[in-house]
Amino acid sequence: MEWKKLNVNRDFQRVYSRGKSRVTGYFVIYYLPQKLGYHRIGFTVSRKIGGAVVRNRVRRRLKELFRLVNPKLSRSVDVVIVARRRAKEADFALMKSLMKSIFHEIA
């Protein structure tokens, strides 16, 4: 199944309110099963983390982590990954192992 962008605020809000979450020190993963026949992914980095350059770097790191983990989920699902403050200085390998274990739980 392919991954598409989740980019409508209403969809993000639905995942936050109705979905389940898994929390780490570096990011929170919200997920909500749906019936579209494909997965959707969205990334959120708050202004509290830093300026635009820092936020974009954190977002790129999260996207790369997600690409490397490449989760295989059996049912279609909406996923939102929210960066936390410590994500800007976090060890990439540690974040990868955390993300991999969370997606293994979700699957």
C-alpha cells in the first residue's frame, strides 16, 4: 500500500481527537485506522522547537526516519508524527530504533 500526504487541518484534528498515540521523548505518533485503501502521513513541528530553519531540519529528519523505517501496515491508516523539543538534538540511530519499534506495535 502506498503512502500519501495528510495535509488538511480537519484530517489532522480527527487523528488527534479519535486516534491512538505512542509517546517517546523525541516525538509522538498519532494513528487512526481508516477505509480509504491507502495510508496517509503528516508531520508537525511546533514553533516552540525553534525558528524556521530548525523546524525544517527537524521535519526533514523525521521524514527521513520514516522513509528508512518504511513501515508495512496491513490496514490503511492515517499517521501524524509530532516532534518534541528534544528531537532537534536527538541521536538519529536512537530515534530510528524508537520509530521502528512503535510502528512494529501498530502493525
